[in-house]
Amino acid sequence: MSDTEAPFRISISDNELESLKQKLALTRFPDELEDAGRDYGAPLADIQRLTNYWKDTYLSKWKEHEAKLNEDLPQFTRDIEVDGFGTLNIHYVHKKSTVVDAVPLLFVHGWPGSFLEARKILPLLVENSPEHPSFHVVAVSLPGYGFSEAPKKKGFGSTQYAEVGHKLMLALGYNEYVTQGGDWGALITRRIAQLYGPKHSKAWHTNMPLGEAPHPTRRPWLLLTYLLFKLSPKEKAGLERTQWFQEKGIGYFKEQSTQPQTLGYSLADSPVGLLGWIYEKLVNWTDEYPWTDDEVLTWISIYWFSRAGPAASVRIYYEVNNLTPEGFARNIETPIPVGHSYFPKELAILPRSWIKAANPTLVFESEHEGGGHFAAYERPEALVGDLRKMFGKGGPAFGVVPGKTGF
Amino acid sequence: MSDAETPFSIAVPDDQLELLKQKLELTRFPDELEDAGRDYGAPLADIQRLTKYWKDVHLPKWREHEAKLNEELPQFTRDIEVDGFGTLNIHYVHQKSTVVDAVPLLFVHGWPGSFVEVRKILPLLVEASPDHPSFHVVAIGLPSYGFSQGPSKKGFKCEQYAEVSNKLMLSLGYNEYVTQGGDWGALITKRIAQLYGPKHSKAWHTNMPLAGPPQLTQSPLLFLSHHLFKYSPKERAGIDRTNWFEEKGSGYFKEQSTQPQTLGYSLADSPVGLLGWIYEKLVNWTDEYPWTEDEVLTWVSIYWFSRAGPAASIRIYYEILQGSLQGVSQNMATPIPLGHSYFPKEIAIHPRRWLKAANPTLIFESEHESGGHFAAYERPEALVGDLRKMFGRGGPAFGVVPGKTGF
């Protein structure tokens, strides 16, 4: 098995930059209803401001942004063979700690995220200190995202994404490792735990903890306690947030999981269309994170300039929905220890008792007063703090990777 | 109270044609999975073919298409005052039959339809003959569609669309009239029937008959029959079609009824995005209608060049249904006679007994072996044939407009 690892630097061609510039110059905006606020979607004033900034300032400084990304995130590509799908060239960030026995950690993003989400936690994770564990960090770009190739065939589901993550770690010499993931990363790292744990995956942590609703025949006792004992104010707020997401925030999910190609024409062809589609999530899914225009546009640019194009990134919804319709909400149990971080503006916030019932191997929990769906980006210290507690000396997952305690 | 009508001709400004041309030239297409077929959305080969044709043939000949539309469809505009929303300038088609006592008929389109849907039925409806009734036809361009202004305030709901329509008919001197509608036109003409019938609206016909599933408490016998007696193969096929729509075909609905502004950025900015979004429906919702490129592109051009822009057209979903399909089948009863035409590829097909139970004033039914959602466009003779039977001599709604029998 030859090693196809090659260093990678983001280097968008002048042609692509010019094409984007021309498109931005031709942007045609919709109008907006008076006092729409955020109720009807991403606000027009925001999108116009961002588009003008993109066109007039950001794009002309792209080389600077690119250079900073390359500096912050050491990147590579290598070929990974996926059963039934041939070889995919996978892009990833890889940084080793100076601590030799650091814990190998695979970080898995979701949609509309990317490898970029590792940007702030990376230096904290690899940092050397006697007081907390260190990690060797691998942040994979999922197939179809960032600068990874996308599959060409139908049927690339959670099993395949898990296979890519796992094989990447093995290829890098990390026979045993731990994982961290949110959004699709939560589902994929759960799958890694089920398929490759405890032999390879030794423990997993997620900032998008899930459970199953109480059910008269499947979980009768849980239903009874739910009906008998009141929910705390926090749990009530959490269910309201969850309800908001299911009723008002799920249109993108429904379209992406049924007609991704149809949506793809817009996302591939229109920079402002892509911006609006993603920016709405950056605002609605975070806890009032004070996005700068540069941050938003760098985030969007990863999608605009992605190797497979933005349309490929939404197919995961279709494939997983087709192959495993119960998707996120069932089959949550894993054979390895799991840790949870609870952020109040996550999209699915379920009562703690439901979550515990679905996760019998839960060894670590940490609750936060602020933060949302993109925890690694919004609350990097909080998230890394949790990982340090979970895997550190005295923590419930200390030494879970034999010989690699993080010290 | 009728004023003189202001004649209207479609005359898209040159700069709009030029902008579209430039955008088409910069089109960036997504890729597509092997053997995707139509499963993932509008097929890439179709969209590429249509985009190329748009750029190279249809757009350069736009003035011919425009002229033909203007020739076939006598159009006008007039101001209509809407309570709480000020004055909206409404665009409509109006053609009187040579038969003086023709039946005044209001035709109401839906989404992604437009006044263009009246194109084929217009000559048939106004046609004079001793063998069948004739109609004076008004095809309204709903606010935010075609060349009608859109509301600038929030809260423009079914009542408002009904108000505009009724006021349009009254202003044209049609104090009493009948209606025909599908898609949003079905819900709006139902509301017209409820609010303005039987005083003004005397009978209504729809090609998208609606009913909800039987509820035990409301219709116990129907509920029982639902569970005890079999449905015919046709009814089963109809239920399957309805399920397909809800499971696979309602992503657009979910997004448009919760985050229309977000989607609007794509539809306003990207011709190929708009094309993909609409073309998928033109194929999936019809009964293998053999669309020509010109037909598709004229249809989509009405949206691209619309007065309010394509983003405005989808707000109706948010205003009226707010994310849930439930509202579609509620509150069905009207105080005036109703006629149904059943086409097998409609997107919601309910068992006949549900329809009869939900619509107590149902006096006409006609079943067809083929045809889909856009009945006026796909099966003009069939639809007009049904209207002639319903309103003609010996028909159940003959003479429903006093003094205007159609002969």
C-alpha cells in the first residue's frame, strides 16, 4: 500500500477568481417585504452588504486570505480506497503535537461546515502543557467537501464516510484514535464508533448529542417518566428550540434530501445564492456569534471554490436519508465511551434523560451557558476545555488510547 | 363600477435581455452522479441542453416569443385597492366571447404557473357554438406573478388574493361569475367561493380537488370505511402518487413556506438556478408532457422577467401555509356548486369518498385517463370539455349566472 500523501496548499486559479468577480458584478438582488427581519430568511441588507464587500474588497484580497488559511492549517491530500467506490483523493488538515504521546484525534465536520472549523481549536488541541492532554489532530474534508474528491456513484452513505475517516487515520499511522464531531460529523463519528470501535476508535465526543423520543412500546418507562415529571426550564427551552428547527428551519434539509441536483444548479451558478443559503444557517444556528464579513466570506468561499463544487456537498442528505431514513435519531448506541457537550443554541436539544437512555456508554457531560451548532468555531476554548477534561488525567477517558495519554 | 382598461403588452427592456445574456454566458454547472436519472432532481443533460438553447436560440428570438404572447393573450393592467395593503397594479388577460351572454369566468393560476397557462384554453373557452357554452375569460396575474405588482407588506394571505380577484371581476363589470383554478388557484378560488359566494361567485371548478384523510371524531363512518374497505387500483395509485409528493416532492414547499427570502437570492440571481427549480416541476408534475425547449423557456422567462422578480412569487407559501401542508386540505366546504376534474398525475390524489365527504356542494365530476397538474396546459380540450359539460345545457351548473347562460 503506497503512501500517496502530498502536501497541499489552497491555490485558487486566476480563472476561477475572475469568473467569480464577473458573476458578482452581475448580481441581481430580489426585493424584500417591509419589516421582514429574519423571519422570511437571510435579510436583504445583510446579503447586499456581504455581496458588495465580497465584490469590492474581499475577493481582491483573496490571496491574503488563502495564505493565512495555508499558514494556520497544514494540509495534505492522499488517495483512500472506498469499497465499491474506487479511489478518492482526500484532503485533510494534519498537525502533530510536540508531545510525542499525544492522543490521536479525528475531527469531522458537517454541512455547511468544512475543515475550516478546525481553525481555532487546532492550536489549542496540539498545545503542550503539563496541565492538560495534547492531541495529534486530523481534520478530514469529507468527500464532496473542501478539496476532497466526491464519489461519482450513487449510494455513498454514512458507512462510506466512516470508512474514509477510519482509513485516513490508519494511513497516518494512528491505529487507535479518538474522534470529535458535530452535525454530519456526529453521525459519521458515531458510525466509526460502531464499525471500528473498540478496536480502532476508542472513544468519541460530540457537540450534537442525540437521543430518541420516549415511545409507548419502544421506550415505555421513559415515556412514563416524561409524562410524570416536569421538564426543567432549560429542557423546555431546548425542546422549543428543537421544535423551531423542525417546523421552521428544516426546508433546506427536505430539499437537500430529496432533490439535491435541482438545488445544486443554484448553488453552483450563483455566488449570492450560495451565500444566502449558507449565511442563513451561520446566523440561525449560532448563539449570536459576531461574524465578521471576512469570516463569512471565507466560509462561503470554501464552498464556492470546492473541488467537487457546492452541489456535491448536499448529496449526503439524499444518500443517508435514502439508505437510513431514521438517520440521526435511531441506532445511537456505540460500544465505546462517548462524551457530550451541550450548547444551548444547538438545533436538537433533548431532555437529558432521553439522551442518557440512548447512550449507555456516556462517560462525560458538560453543559455550557452560551454557544450553538458550530461549537468548534464559536466556543473553541469551551469545546477544547471539555476534551481536555474528558481525556485528561482523572478524566473518564484518560488513557483510552494505550500509550498515548496526551502527556 | 368599471373603468377603461389600460392595455398592456409584454415589452422586456433591452438591458434586462442583455443582463440575462451575460449571466447565461457565465453559467457554472454542477456535476452529476452516474445514473442519477431523475432521482436526484432535474437531470444535468436536460438543464445543460436548455441553458445552451436559451442562450443561443430562445433569448435572441425573445422579441418573437413576446410578440406571439401579446398576440394570443390580450392583456391589461389596472389598480386594485386591497384592504390594508394599498393599491396594487394588477396584470391580467381579458377576452370576451362574441356570444354576448357568455359566462364570465375567472381563471386563477398557481406556482410555478402564470397567466400563460390560459394560452391554450382561451380560444376554446371564448369560441361561439350552438353545441356548447361560451365564456368571457379573465386570467388574473396574481400579485407577485407575471406583470402584476407584489405586496410590499407582510401578511398577504388567501383572503387578500381572493379580494383582488373578486374586485377585478367586479371592476370589469362581472358582478356574477364562475371560477376555474388549480394549484394556488384552487385554494384561492375556494376562498373566493367562501367569501364572495353565492352573491358574486356562483360556482367553482378545480382540477386539483382536495380533501383531508377521514378523522375518527369528525367522520366516523368514513374513518371506518378507510380501514375496512379496499381502495380501487386507481385510488391506490393516487394514494401512492400523493405519498410520493409528500415524501420526495415537497422539499421546495418546505423551503418556500419557511425561508422564502433565502431561496429568493438564488432564484433572482441565477437563470439556470431558476430554470432547474421550475423545470423539475414541469417534468415531475405533468403526465409525460412533451415540453419543447421554447415552451419551457417561455414559461421560465415569465418568472425571470416578472415585475416583482421570482423571489416574490414564492412568499405565498410562507404567508398562507407557514411550513405545513395541513392547511391545504382544511376548511373545504363552500356555499356554491363545485365541479372536479380528476387527472391521474395530479400531485395530490385522494379517494373519491374523501372528496365527496369534504365537498358537500360537489355537483360535477369528470375523470381522465391521462394528464397532470397543469391541466389547462397539458389537456386543454379535456379541461374545457369538462367546463362545457358542467356549465352547458343539461349540465349541473347551467345558468348558474343569471342571464349569462353561455349561449
